[in-house]
Amino acid sequence: MFQLSEDQRDLVAMVRDFATSSLAPHAVEWDQTKHFPIDVLEEAGSLGMGGIYVQEDVGGSGLTRSDAAHIFEELAKGDPTIAAYISIHNMVAWMIDSFGNTDQRKKWVPDLAAMTSLGSYCLTEPDAGSDAGALRTKAVRDGDDYVLNGVKQFISGAGCSSVYVVMARTSDTGNQGISAIVVPAETPGLSFGPNEKKMGWNAMPTAQVIFHNVRVPVGNLLGAEGDGFGIAMKGLNGGRINMGACSLGGAQWALDQTVAYLKERKAFGKPLIDQQALVFELADMDTELETARTMIWRAADALDRGAPDLVKLCAMAKRVATDAGFSVANRAIQLHGGYGYLSEYGIEKVVRDLRVHQILEGSNEIMRLIIGRTLADVH
Amino acid sequence: MKIIVLVKQVPDTWGDRTLDLRTGWLDRGSSDSVIDEINERALEVALSYQDGNDAEVVALTMGPDSAKDILRKALAMGADSAIHLLDGGLAGADLLRTSEVIAAAATKAGFDLIIAGNESTDGRGGTLPSLIAGRLGVAQATYLDSVVITTDAVSGHRATENGSMTLHSPLPAVVSVTEQSAEPRFPNFKGIMRAKKKPVTVWSLADLGLDAAAASAHSVITQTSPRPARVAGTKIVDRGNAGVELAEFLAAGRLI
């Protein structure tokens, strides 16, 4: 568990080649022009990145969550935003693969796995974020259809995705009244808000998804009515590991840049790396990332094994890795001096990108709530 | 159609590459070992044909035990099987010995077409494909910028100093390709995971019916020395006749 297998080394080597040649050279430009590189995502799909832990019979790669943690860290070294979108997309593909019936899996998953069609996950609403159980989007049964009305907020990929997995209320019974329903992009009544202006994650669209009498067949329901909240939370366990891994990758890249810069930059007659105060700072940054990496690998292993404490470990890993990632990247700006503040160097972009990882897939306050509840329940 | 693609483990060109000055051999410990980039292009030529046609692609390497890593990469990219020519008696093999061994292996394995890179990034001999074709007694078409394979023939373009030429040959044949030939694909996740399950045949010199005691090199390295430090280049300052001086400099170096 604490050493990559030969297979994992080969997987990571390929992802490194892909991230180095297809993501990194464009990351700053995509951020500045708010360009969502659908063609590059399709290339990623052809390499197996659209369904990393999706079963092979529907085009998935059939890999483990531990494999995925390594893959997302490496992708994020090229561009944390694109890596993060690929994580969200994978969550959608995995949900349909895991909770869909045979027809649903065959209908939607192969194109998602190939990334010839993209997926969006629709849970959060304008008035329901951390308190996801308070969501109000309704899906009302009408004959053989559900009719959806409501608004989803902060939806990654909105407007570009072909498949939306929507958590909607099929009854007024709290968490148990939520169902997961697949809504294809072409469905009449589905529309999108304007692309949000935001601090980071500019290389992917974020917008409201608006449902106005959107009618889909009941055959689009994943699992049974009322399963939605459980499906949403299960998806987030893996999403938390991936976002933590993306934070690690972005921050590791920033640290690597910083070490190279301090070796090269001279002040007061010697390279900055010779200043012990700065080396101590680098040592702290490296230690924090390695600590977080250990947590991520352990949580991924727990998820692969279905360990009883997996929810807690995923929450802990997400909190530790996303906090460490932002903190390390932010300090990388400081160590780059004025150059760190220039967009050209890419450091400030990574800091802006990693900031949101502390907020999404369950904010880090919610992570502490999840962890704390396990303690309160035990005693 | 059976295509053998020759692959070689070389030091990564991104790092410093050094010789062991005592033996005159490559110091394999001083840098990462990778599949030679040009071999990936040769493999891509074969795989592109395989994508639309019935073909078996075999990656063949001669090298130490660690060379199995690059065979795994070739298998991950899509080769069907691999052959590893592994024998302690092959250490330090020169081009003549290498061509003899590879030709024997190709004969034993059987082939319609052999595809190689035009030259390796470490040895840079550039003659191995020709030597192998000579030993096998088959046609050769080397330094191809593009390759077209059909069921019974191979053709391609070669750039020359003054233009280009088109070469055709019936099969069996040996071709070598340049950096212009093809952009290699990334192996996908499934390919990587399946690579380990694909067959890798290991042949020793005895398996090939070759004399294990024969010399691996026909020449002897008597002296090696480190590369001299770089010195400043020639600077021509224009005092009215810089053009002439520049032309003379280039002519003296046989560059024009």
C-alpha cells in the first residue's frame, strides 16, 4: 500500500506523459481564456480516463480507487482544473455503472467512459449546499415519466455535458425522499445559467442547471426511489479522495517549481536554497504533502476494501490533503516572490484552483462534522 | 502478416548520459532507462497497419534483464507478443554481433516485415537495419519518413540531400523509419494492465544455435576519455567583411 506496484508505476508513467504533453503546456492559457478543452478530454477518454473504476464490460478501465488516487495526483501536476473535472466525470460514470440496471449501463456508460460524452453531477442547489438533504428540486411521477422542476447550483460541466445525474425529491420525507435521475442534455425544458465568473477552475464551465417541466422516462431512475441521497454520498467518498489527490498534484508541482527556483535565484551572494530559513519552509511543505499523501492512499485502500471506517478516512484525507495543498501552493507564491504573483509562472493559478477544493465535495467543515459524528456515535 | 519491431532500451535523453570509462560501455546506472523514442515510432507504424488489417506485431529486443521493462511498454502500446534476446555473452555486443543475433532470432521467429528506428539515440550506429537485411538476404528500405504497408509489399519516402525518393519492395523486407514517420500513441489503461499477460519469449544464444563463446565485439576499446568541456565558439565581428568571414568559416567546416 505504501509502495506503487509495477502496474501502478506504468499507469502513472503514461499519465505523466499525457499530462506533460497535453495539459501542462496549455494550462495557463486555458485558465485565462476560460477554455474547456473537450478535444483533450476525448483524448483522455481514449486512454481510459473516463471510466477509471468503471467495469470493463461497458468500456471502463476496471482499475481500483488506489490506482485512481495516483492517476489524479499525476493529472493535476499538468492542470488541477482538468484533473478535477475528470474526477467529477468519473463519479457520474461510476454512479450509472454501479447503481444503474443493465439497460442504463449499456445506454450511457460506454460513451462516458470514452469521454465522447461528458457527465455532470447535480446535487447542490442555490439554497442547499452542505445541507444537501434540504434540496428542493422535485421529480413528480406522471404516468411513465418523471417531471422535474428546480434549479441546481455550481454544476461543473453544465451546458457541455451530455448526461446529468440529478438528485431530486420524489417525496417529502427528508433524505429518504431523494432519488437519482439521469437527464440527457437534449431533454426539452432543460436550460443553463450563464458561466459563473470565479476565482479559479476557469478551464471548466460552472453554471446553474435549470429544470422547467423536464420530462424523462421513469426508466432513467437509478436504483429505487429514495436511493438518491445514499448514492450521492457514496459517490462523494471517492470524489473526496480524488479531490485530495488533485490538491496533492497541484501543490507538488508548485513545490517542485519552488525548489528549482530557489536553486537558481541568487540573493545576497548565494542561491536562495542556501538560506536555512527557506529550506526549513520547503521541508515543512514537503512533509505536509507526504503526510496528506499517506492519508489519501490509506483512504483509497479503505474504499477498495469497503472497510467499515471508509467514510471517516475519506473525510479525513480530503480535509488534510485539500488544506495542505492550498497551504503549500500559497507558500510557493511567497517563495517565488513577485514572480509567484505573475500569471505567467502558473503558481498563482494553481493556488486559485486549489482553493475551491477546500469547499467542494463537502466543505472541510462538513468533513470535520462527519469525523466528529463518528466519535459522538461511538460514545 | 507478421511484423517484428526492433526496440532498444536506452538512457533517457533528458538526463546526462555517461560512459563507464573503465569498460567503455554505457553506464546504465547513471540515468533512467527508457524505450528509445524512435522505436515507439517504428512500433506505431506497425500498430497503425494492425489497426485496420490482420497483422501480428512482435516487439523484439536484445539487452540485459532490465530491458523487459521496455518490452512491457511495447506490449502496453499494443504489440501482441515480445521476444527478449538475453544472454550474458551478449554484453558489449557491437553492430556486427548484434545483427547476427537479431537476424538469427528473426529467422527463428519468422516474419514478413521488420521495422526498426533509423538509429538509436545512444549508439547512433544507424546501420543495424541494413546489416540485418544483409544477413537475412532480404530487401531493405531505410530512413523512411513515411511508410505504406500492403499485404505483400512495403513502400515509403526517404528524404535525400537533394530531394526525396520513393522506395518499393516486396515482402519480406527490413525497413527503418525516421522521426518524421509517425507520432506514437500513448498506451491506454487497459493496454497497460494487459501487457503483463502477453507472452514474452526469452531466447539465449544457445536457443538461437549461436556460439556463446564467440566475441561480442570485433573491435577493442583501448582508451576512453570524458567529453572535453565546451569552449566558447568563434565570434565574427563585422568590420565590413563579416559575410566573407562567415562564408569562409562555414566552408572550412564543410558546412557549405
